[in-house]
Amino acid sequence: MPSATSSTNSNRIPLWDNLKFLLILLVVVGHFAEAGGSPHLFRSVFLFIYSFHMPAFFFVSGLFHSNKDIPKKTVVYLTLYILMKAVLFVERSLLGQKPTFSLFTESGIPWFMFAMAVFGLLTYLLRDVDPRILVLFFIITACFAGYDTK
């Protein structure tokens, strides 16, 4: 029986693939809960899932992060971000909505592409800073962000 860290394919680790699957499943459940019926129950489920699933996505992505070709990867993520924004703009126009094009007001996949570009670039720029200081700084920043009422 293979262990949790063994791989049937030399490039894949089932433990991490399964974790990513679970996190994607939680995204679906979270979006369902966001649009759900019973306000209190669904809001609680939504807040619970969203309190950890995106940081977990970034954590897992960071485990497999390589500083190789950071500028190229950043350009790819930013290109995907802009293309997806344009596709959503056209889609909304075709559906009869009055879309506006703003680079910094989107959620979903475009947001994730932008965030991956920013975080990839940040990991490269901050690669020589003591990780303990970075963790403390980002935890404090996240706590303050939680007080934002917007």
C-alpha cells in the first residue's frame, strides 16, 4: 500500500492532489452557501470555509513554488487575468448587462490569477527576508484586514 507521500506517477503526490480537490470542493460549497437559503446557517458555513480555504490554496501552491522564471510566470498570470477580465466583460455585454471594466474589482478566477502573480512576485522579492518576520507581519496584516468594514 502506498504511503501518503508516495507517488504512482513520479511528478504527482496523491496527498497534495487530494487536498487540492478538497479545497476546490469547498469553493463550490462556499459559493453555494453564499447564495443559499437559510441566512444564518449558510452564512456560518460560508464564513467558516472562507476563513481558511484561500490561505490553504496559497499554502499548497507555495509548497510547489519555484523561484525559476518568476518574471515569466508573473507575466503569464497577469496576461490570464486581463484576458479573463476581457472575456467576462464581453460575456456580460452579450447578456444585456452594463459591465464596467475595472482592473481591481473582480472575484473568482481572475482574482486568483492576479493574486498568484502578486504572491509569486512577492515571494521572489522577499526571498532573503527571515520567514518568521514575514509570517508575523502577514498575520498582523490579516488581522487588521479583518476589521475592514467594506
